[in-house]
Amino acid sequence: MRSLFFLLILLSALPAWTQAFRPDEVKRWQQRAKGITITRDTWDIPHIYGKTDADVVFGLLYSQCEDDFARVEENYIDALGRMAEVDGEDALYHDLRARLFMDTTQAMAIYKKSPAWMKKLLDAFAEGTNYYLATHPNVKPRLLTRFQPWMPLMFSEGSIGGNLSVISTERIKAFYTISKWSAQAYDFEKTDREPVGSNGFAIAPSKTASKNAMLLINPHTSFYFRSEVHVVSKKGLNAYGAVTWGQFFVYQGFNQNCGWMHTSGDADSMDEYLETVEKKDGIYQYKSGTEWRPVKTETISLPYKSGNEIKHKDFTIYRTHHGPVAGQLGDKWITISMMNDPLNALAQSYLRTKAKDYKSYQNVMKLNGNATNNTVYADRRGTIAYWHGNFIPKRNPKFNWNEPVDGSDPETDWKGLHDITEIVQVKNPVSGWIQNCNSTPFSVSGPSSPAISQYPTYMAPDAENYRGVNAVQVLSQKSVFTLDTLIAAANDPHLPGFDDLIPSLVQAYKTVSAKSEEPSKPLGEAIDLLNNWDKTYGTTSVATTLAVFWGEKIQRLARAQIKGNQRFDFLTFTDYVVKNTSPKDKVKALAEVLEELTRDFGTWKTPWGEINRFQRLTGKIKETFDDQKPSFPVGFTSATWGSLASFGARTYPGTKKRYGSVGNSFVAVVEFGDRVKARTVVNGGHSSDPASPHFNDQSALFSAGKFKDIWFYPEDIQQHVGRTYHPGE
């Protein structure tokens, strides 16, 4: 009676607003919800139980909407290419980029052809989200008042935030507005100042005290990009980990048998082609070998918000067999080929969460649905493994695939895909450990790493970075790991990015001060502090403050001196900075840092933790920050300097302190034995509601690099229940 009474009240109170949801739909969803249980533990983490996987997906999307509907909706507005409808005309070319590669008609067609098991999951995705909206009339979507089952097929690689983001919207805008654009010099400042990516470690049983394999899961994303969940069905699903808002699978996590961590990499899964195009008899044609083919054209109309009304702008978009036209270089049109297989990508993303061992996980990878991901893997049988990329087209190695290639030459066409056995990988290395930090796979296991000579260049053009350098050093030095020491390794405070920079500054000071009649006393003190510094971060460390502020300043100076289109990785850029900034420039930069710190904080001897802060105030997608409100000191730094625990922070309008917004997000350490043991932490807390006790309940842990125990088994969860309910209650 109580459920029927609730339904009648809901339907009678909202006759207009719920027109999108028919009474029979809502009743059916409510009936389904009775068989789905959400148990939130004392950290508010949802453990979602259902009879079938589809039931769990229904509950997962409902709980995600409870926790942060705004982010769920935002991800789908973005994927649908409809951001301009809520953000205005400035977002038009962001939408055009999405529409060049994906469209709703294609997604609907893929949905109709999907296998029955996938359709059930897609239907449950839409029903769980719509049931949330039907039962929460106070929630007013910005745009999407009904979710459709084909929407998760709008992502070319199954993952929200996929490979489209690297394509320049400015270049697209220039081409489709017939305005001038030329290839710009490599912008190191924008591209590499705050690197995002991830760290993954796998430790073999030979290196652990328990003789069980272990895994570190440490994605570096924008804060609050993913939530922590546990999904369990009677059909074999039992996965715990990080789920991006709006996804219905555990993206980075583990089940009772194995765990998977994805790091982003440069394995070449996307290529640019320079097309020779001419207009013949009023029709654009492009050259392919000895023939001319018609350029495919399509006119689309994109809506955008203008004041209180919606206007439209029409675009004629162009395609060749390589892909859509996304720019122009000289008289050549630029087309882009990339993975566009949403069904296999989504299937792979979901099915890997049910893998039982190395063989079954690798079989799922044969779907070739990972375009930008590397995979660090560990399982209960003691196997550890790594794959560099997944979707890698076969190419003619005589071409330079780091640059656009000649689209008129048929030899540049892709020749199918590399088999999973052909890509760069390692299994059970003799070293006993695996690491990847968005760096080269040829240092992934120290001396046991794959040989670069065995693979075509386009498979792994990745350079080394300072996190990779740090990880190799840390893992090489440790002979026995526990969960505690794995956490310590993940938080190792060494900043190798300063190993060469600081000595160059000290030497520069000696050179400059020898020519000065009255050397500056504060400068001398600062140099002594840096010279004696062990190159490790800490909240009480003044040397960390000086090093970071000076490092940023001297790098900006060096960037301004770069001419042409020179490209640098982090290590070679440090070498450039050391050699191409004068001793006077180096010392002057430090003097400016001392003045700025004294001006902003009263003294240049300000500990790093007083400047580098974690703060969460509103829970909104665009967070605000305030020096006058509570925040937490953070020791770890930007990944630029090799900080394994990454914290990208900057000042905001009205602040002098720096506040983090990208880096460590969901972090986990897992041990695979007869029973899985794991610890995790997220930034802030699970809830996005500032009124919730779980909005900031993990902030102190996160800021200090500490972890909480997680509860995976029913008997453990039952001892730590916060509340239990069915969706809609």
C-alpha cells in the first residue's frame, strides 16, 4: 500500500512535468526498483545489488543521479554535441567537433543492431536515470529531461572524455568559417604545464610479503570526475572501483579475481591526412591514387542559446574515406582517422569487469575497443601484465606517423588492426613489478621491459617523464611490499624534476655572486636552503615552495626563448632550461620569487603546505575558492616535477593561496588473495551536496595521502551500513 500511495501522490502532483514519463512507465520502473537494493556504507559508498546485470545498471544510474545529477547530465550534453544550447554560441565549435565524428542517428542505428545482452544494459541505463528524474521533481535538468538508451553509444571508445578532446576546435572553426588558421608552434605551456594522466603499479607475488599480487590504481583527472561504487549481480558481476558520471561500468577497479588500471598513452590510434582537393563541375573532389573521388557533404544545423531564445547555425561538413575534414594546412584539407566503434568499445569496457583471469581479460581486449588507454593488470593467480594501447592500426612504417601524411597516397591508408599479441606488452616480468605513468613502455619493468627495437615506432612514441623516472627508482629499491608500503610508494615524495634544475641554480648563484660586491643576504639564505634540500616535498618544506615557484618562473622564461616548432618532452625541456637560461636569469628569477612570496604571504620562508591547499566549498562543476574559508594543506605537487601523487593547483580570482583541481582523484591499492583486500581514497568525499556529512569526510585523508579500508564482502558491508533502500525510496 505504501508504494501504491507514493505512486498516486507522485502522478497526481506532477501532471504537467511528468508528461515525458507515462504512468505505466513509472509504475514499471517502480516495480523493477523493488528488486534492487542500494546499501550505502558509512562513507556513503553505494553497494548496488540486483538479480541481473541490467538491474544493477538501473540502480547504478539512479544512485549516480542521486549523488551528482549535474555531472551525469553534463557528460551527455557534451557527447550529444549540445553544449551551445546551454552555454551559448562560444560552444558551437565544440559541438561541431562532436558532430563531425558522432551523431544521434548513428547511435540509434547501433543500438538497434546491438546484441540482446547489451540492449538490456542500455535500456536499464535510460530507465534508471529517468526513474530518478520522475521521482525527483525538484531536480531541474539544464537540457535533458529524458535519457535514451542509445546515449552511451555516443562515445567513440566507450569512455566519457575519450579521444575527441585532442582535436583542435580552433582549427575546426577556422576551416568551417573560412577564416585564416596556420599551424602554430608547439605550445609547451598549454600542453604540458599541468600534465594529466595516471599512475599504475602492479607487484608480483615474488615481491610481496603475503605472496599475493598487488595493484595500485591512481588516475589523475579533474577532481570529482569519477565516483566510487560497488556493483553486484547474481549473474557474476562483482566489481568495485571508479565510475565516470553517466557510465554504467567500473572504469578503473577490480573484482574478486583481477584488477585493471588504465593510463593514457601515445600509442598511435589516430592519424591526420593532408587531402588534395579540387572543385570540379561545382563538386569538391579529392585525389586518391590516380583517381578523383567526390568529397561527401552533409548540411547540419546546430542550435545555440542566445539570450532567452535558441538560434541555429548551419554548417556543411565534409568527409573523405579517411574521415571528417577538421582543418586546413596551406591548400590541403586535413581529415582525421580514428577509432569509431562505439559498440565494441562499450562491450569491452563492460565485459572486462567480469574477467576471471589473464586469459579472459586478454580475450576481451581482442575487441580492440581501447583507443587511448594502456592497461596495468594483476590477478589472484599471481599474474601481473601490461599492454601499451589496444586499438592500433597497421601502417606502412616508411611514413612519419607523428606528422600528417599524404592522403592522396594509398600507401598511407590503414591496413587493418594489429592483433593483441602484436602490441607492446609484458607479462610476469623477472623484475617482479610493472609501472606506467603515461611514459614510455620501454621502462615499464626496469631491466625486464620490452625492447624498443622489436616494435614499429608508431606503436609507442611515448617519451619518458619524471613520474616514470621516479616510479622506476621507487619500485626497484623495494624488495618486499605490503599494502602500507605500496601506499608509501604511491606517495613517494621525491621530485626528480629538480635533480638537475636546482644544482644549475646553485652554480648560477656562485657565478653571479662572485661578481657582486654585496651579495643579497636573503638570496644567499635561499640558495643554502635549496642546496641542502633533499628534493622531496612536504607541507612544512620551505624549499619545496622556493623550488616550485622558481621552477615555474624559469620554465616560462625558457619557453619564451624557444623558436620554431621545437618539441620537448619533460626531460629534454629541463636540459634546454639548464643550458639556455643564463646564470643572471636564473638568479634574477629566484630574487623575484622571494619578493613575490614576501608580498603575498609576509615572508618568503613560507612552508609549502600554507600555500598548496585542498578546498571544497560548493560541489558545483565549476568550484570556487576562498582564502578566508577552511582548507587542507597538501604536500604533493604538480606531476610536472615527478610527484607520483599528483596535485595540480593554481591561484583563483581573489586568492593568493593555490587550490587543487586536477591530479589524484580516486586512488586504490588492492591485494588479490583468497579474499580481496583494498584501501581507497577520493578527493573531498562521495557526496556533492555541501550539506552532507560525506561532502568533505575524506578531505583530511586525501590531503595527507592516507587511505580508508573498503568493504567488499557482504558480511563486512553489513557491519558498516549507513542506510539501505530501494531506488525511489
